Amino acid sequence: MPTAARVPARFEALLAKRAVAHVATVGPRGEPQSSPVWFGWDGETLAFSHTKARQKYRNLVADPRVAVSIADPDHPETYLEIRGTVTIEDDPERRYINAMAMRYLGHPFPPNPGEERVIIRVRPTHVTYQG
Amino acid sequence: MPTAARVPARFEALLAKRAVAHVATVGPRGEPQSSPVWFGWDGETLAFSHTKARQKYRNLVADPRVAVSIADPDHPETYLEIRGTVTIEDDPERRYINAMAMRYLGHPFPPNPGEERVIIRVRPTHVTYQG
């Protein structure tokens, strides 16, 4: 697999699709964990919304290293993996989950009283790809 | 997220689809890595083909813990995560990659002289899901 520190330009089209990104983190016993998220890409940073109530958030607070893989829904042998270290920002106005719901569903995300949302951002430090 | 040690029966339909599974492993510096694979499920074990030349194989030889997440291509908020410890079997006759290529592409996988294939199997010890 080729590797780079920047996302090759030809993957911009994949990053603009409503594809699902799978986020790998390291759990409390050093074990891998994985789950899908909606994501956004601004040309330099991949971001996703998360709640403080879930294990992946706790994993990233303890160890901010992350790997995110995205398969092209239209070309199943094409994929991109972005690795990096996350920054976490509180999102009390639910700005990012609503932006993602607009991108993926076309309407805001239903409110969930008491839920604490954060924005998790990944700046690529290592990029692997195929296709 | 609900958790279990067995895959709930309603996810059998997802596991029968030609969805892509994203495999998270732990790399040499304890960092997460993630990449998509074609997979098969026999009711008890999730399996995928891999080559010995790639980093994910080396990761799993060093630390056999794995997490595999599969998003439902038809219901984007439904997903399944299977965690477990892998077993690795040599596949000199390329049996499993050909089975997967038949499942996903409808024809055998093109030969790649010198490539050493293995079958990686995951028996779930921890299952997380949504939807």
C-alpha cells in the first residue's frame, strides 16, 4: 500500500461523498475498537461528531491516536486510511452533528436532551490508500 | 450501545450482504490502524483473506486482538462491531480469496505470483451494535 502524509488529490471526490468512515481507537486494555461515523472533510482535517457518553470518546481522551478508513461505495477496491492524533472541542450548540445530519440525511439531527456533543478532528499524519 | 458476546440474530441479514468490513488492529507503537476487507460469516466466525506482505498481517501476528465493524449499506445508522482474537491459517491454494472474489465480484481473484495468502478468522468475544 502506498503511504503519504497528505491525502492524494484524487481522493477529494471520495471525501466529498456521503460515505461512512470507520474510526479505530485503542481501548482501556490496549485493544482495538472500531465503529462507523458520519464525517466531514475541509481539505485539511477530517472531523466527526461524538457524544461524551460513549467508549470511543473515553478512548480518545486517554489516547488521542486514531485511524479512520473510508471505502469508496462506488468502487469497492478503492479506500483511504487517515491516521493522526485528534483534537476534541465541546459542541454545546450541536453545530457539527447538525451539519453532518444535513449532509447525510438532509435535515437536522433530532435533539437528545442531556446529550453532550463534541467535535473530534483528525489532521492526517499518515495516509494509506488503494485504488 | 448494547453489547453481547453473540451476534444478535437480526444481524445475520447484514452479514450475508456484500458489505465491506473495516478491520482495526494495533500497530507496532500501540497505535490503531484500520482498513476495509471483504468478509465471510459462517454463523459463528467472521473470516477474511489477507497477504503476509501487509502491515495488518504483521500486527495480528504480534497482537491477535481485532475489532471489525460493518455498516449496513442500506440502513446507514445500523452497524455491527465484532471484537475477538484471530486465528491465522495459511492458504496456499488461495481458497478463501477466491471464495471472497466469487462472493463480491462473481469471479475468482486474479493470480498474483509469489503472494502468500492467509485466512484470518475472528470468533466474536464482544459484540456492539446499533439499529
